Amino acid sequence: MRIVMGAQNCGFGPVSELVAVSRPLHEHERVFVGDGVAAIFARRNPDAFDTVHDISGLSENARSAMIDDLLRGSDHVVSVMDAELVFRSVVARRPVTMVDSLFSFWQLTQPPARIRDLCTTMPRSRFVAADRHLSGLSPHERVVAAHMLATHSVVQNFPGVTERAAGLAAPGEGSEVHLTGPIIDVEGLRNVARTTEPEYDLLINIGGFKNFLLDFDVNNDYLRLLHQWLPDLLRDWPQFRRVLVCGGPFGESRERTIWAAGGRADCRLLRQRELLQVAASTADYLMAPGLTALHESIALGRLPLAIHEQHYAHVFTMRALDGTLFGHAGSRFTDVVPCHPLPENDFAGTAALVELAGRVREDRGLYTKYRRTFNERIEQYLSLTPPQRQHGVEELGKLLNGAPIQSVMTEVLEVVP
């Protein structure tokens, strides 16, 4: 079977989940197509695909032509939160599976019945016509529409997922929602050498970072704040002599090393399985609160400390997990500026976080508070006993558990017409 695969170009979460889905499907021909940080990640992990098509530099017409040509030659399509790829697959009359780790996150301003009506009446002749027909939907509503149009809908367990599935259900219509547990690279996690001598004293995972607003060189106040803070981390915590800061901003020849107080912070982008090895062998782990990295850490038996939110989805995640040790212990920008307005909207909320990171970076008093409150969170994290950390891992595991993604995808592909 020839499977065309793509992921939402929004950080590393969607594409790392695509890699986790793809690797066990090695008996099939796996063709990746995508751009931006999704393509960067795919190129860094070429063993997960048989072919990688990076369409980042193509014109809109050339991009569309390549995707449509790949779809015509496919037997099945797998999309991780890429709504456009689902719409194109439907127009191309190809069975498509929509995989989603943020199913309960999507904000709707229109009732599900209205979205379903638009899906039912969507033209199937050309993608341009279908896209125009759905143009009144927000980006979040387009993802929900993609679930309704997909042949199969696979969603990762999280608070609010079952309620969302029930709210979208329409008897006799649409695809069945298949609930899965963590969408992670089970084989890679199983093969990690847990007794390896640690190369680093601390791992900081900031993820892919880049999304619909954030970029490595634009709207990058969070990154600039991080770079400002790293020397202070080395000064304030002399036990962290060797720090690895891993993430998308340090790929594509952007690696750097920061020195301070006799310590060093290496800023690099590792292959996924190399990062898993470091996470398994490093005692202390700070991470941007992305769900995929969190699931990987849980599978490794490591309780990480959440660092400040990069975008609105991180705010949503931390709120949903607030009753857990991980959620309660994590760093938040509200530690620094409790009354900073945060619109309850993906784009506007993310823009507000960009503004806040810029304020903290430029205001000496706010930066001092950021550094102090961050140190307090780290101190509390380091004071946790091994049993307390294990309890934190287990409560997240129970809350987010579900059927293995490999078995769910096997079931889905077996029933493909």
C-alpha cells in the first residue's frame, strides 16, 4: 500500500506524531509531503519515511500540483491535524485518516450541525471549489470539518476528548472516532538504553517552536528571553555544568554554545531517537508543555518540569492538567505578571504571550521576577523525592492512557476499501 503522509506545520508535535504513526508501517510505502518545521523534522528523521517531499520553497501552484499528483498515486492518506491534506484527499477520492492529539482544544464559533452541513454539501470536483466552500470556517473549525470528512478519525486521549466526540456525533453520518493512547514512537522508546552514562546534567526541550505566528527570526521574543536567561541558569545552578537545549530554532546551521560561570549550554536540534536517549539518561528535564514530549517523558518514567508557555495551546494543556503534580508545579508567565490579559483565542492568545515575553525581556524588574520565580519552580522540582516523581508520572499515565496507536492504525488500515 502506498500511503501519503503529512502533518500540520505547527511546531514539532504533529510531525513527531506522524513519525510515531509511520515507523511501524514499514511494510507499506510511506511518502511524506509537507513544508516548514514539519519538513525540517521529517528530513531529520528520514528513516521514518521512504520518500520525503519538502515543498517549502515552491509556489502555491507548484505546491498544489505536487500534492495532488502524490494523492492520485496513493492508496491511503494519513494526516496529523493537517486539514487541507484531508480536504484534498476527499476531492481526490482517496481514503484518509485524520490523526489528532488536540481534539478537545479546537474552539468552535459555529454549531457542529452547521459545520456538518458544510461538509455534506462540499463540492468534490476541485480543491479550489471545496476550499472556497469552507472559507467561512475558522482554522480550528476546519480541523473539526476534516474529522467529519475523513474516512477515519483517530484522536489521542486527553481531558474533554470524549465530551467533544459526543458533541460532534451525528447518528449514521461521518467517521467513527477511534480513541487512542499516546501517539509516540513505542519502538524507539523500548530500545532506549536507560543505563547509559548521562552526557548532560539538565535537558531543556523547547520543541519545534515555529507555528502560525511564532518564528525563529520574527515574533521570537520567547527565544530571545530564553537566550538571555540561559547564562543566568548556569550562574544560579552550579550543579548544571552541562546543559542541552534542544529544539527547532537550533537546526539548519543555527547551533550555538553558551558559556557562563564555568558551565555550558549546548543549543542543538537532535534526531527524535537521539533526544529520547538523552531524556532517558538525564536526571532533570525541563520542557515546553507540548503533549508529545510529555507522553515520551511519561513512557520513560521521567517527570519533567514545564517551562513557560510559548503559545495558547500550552496554556490550554497546563490548565487541563492543573490537578496533577506536573500541572501544579509548572512555570507560567502568570508567575511573573499575574494580571496580563490573555485572550481566550489561539491566535490572539499566542500574540499576547509574544508581547509578554518581550515585556519580561526588556523590563529589568520583570526579568528579575522571571528569573526568581523560575528558580523557585526549579528548586521545588529538584526537591521532589523519587517516589513523588514516580507518583507524578503514574497519575499522568492513568489520566492520558488509551489503546496503543499501533493497534488502532492497524485496525484502521485493515478496513480501508
